[in-house]
Amino acid sequence: MTFKSLLRAGPTILFCATLSIGLIAKAASPDATPAASATTKHIVSLDSVKAARLTRLKNQVDLTADQEAKAKPIIDKYVDDRHATNGDRKKLPALKTKFDSDINAILTPEQQKKLAAAQSATVEKLKAARAAKAAAAASPSPAKSN
């Protein structure tokens, strides 16, 4: 090996060493893999979910204080049971059906109609959002002009 070839190899060796140190440092970081950061979900406490569900129900159907007291344990049980399923999609429909029937049992017929209307409005809103997202994904992005 001549002196000239060593001069050429030196910067390459330094570049490779710098690159490998950067990769090692990235691998050692807590969120090293893109898959880990992509699957990380925002963690919400069960108590905040329960409170949000109760608040939403109060706003949707104007619960009385007595109805609110009856709805709270129903919501608490539903949220806890849903959490206990660990995402088992086979158990969720039965839980939802039981929750809906328990809530409807404490509501007046007028409140039941309000709740059904609010739920169908939410479903329509979700369908519209999905359709808009699918349309945006299907349409080609405009080409940049220079």
C-alpha cells in the first residue's frame, strides 16, 4: 500500500466510523425503531374515558341528577369491561349491546330518541370522514411545477 492510497482511504475510514457511531447512537435511543413509534398510542386513563362518556351522555340527552347517578356505574362497568377485553373484537358487540340497553333503561322515550339521533349523526360524520380520506388517498397528488 502506497502513501497515496492511504491518503485516499483515510477520509473513507473516518466517514464510515462517523456513520457507524451515528447508527449505534440511534439504535440505543428509546424510540429506536420506526415500528415502535408508529404503534405507540396516546395513553388515556380509564377515569378520563369514563368522565368523558358521562359528560357526552349528559350533553346529548340532558340527564337529570338521578339519571346521572344511575348512568355512572353503567358507564364505569362498560369502560372497565371493554378495557378487560384487550381489544378482542368478538366480545365488543355484546358489551356495546348490553351498555346500550342498560342506558336506554334509565332514559325517557324522548331522551332515547335524542340519543339515537346523536349516535346516527356521529356514524354519518365518521362515514363522511372515511369517504373523504379514501378520496384523498385515491386521487393522485398534484405534480410540482418548476
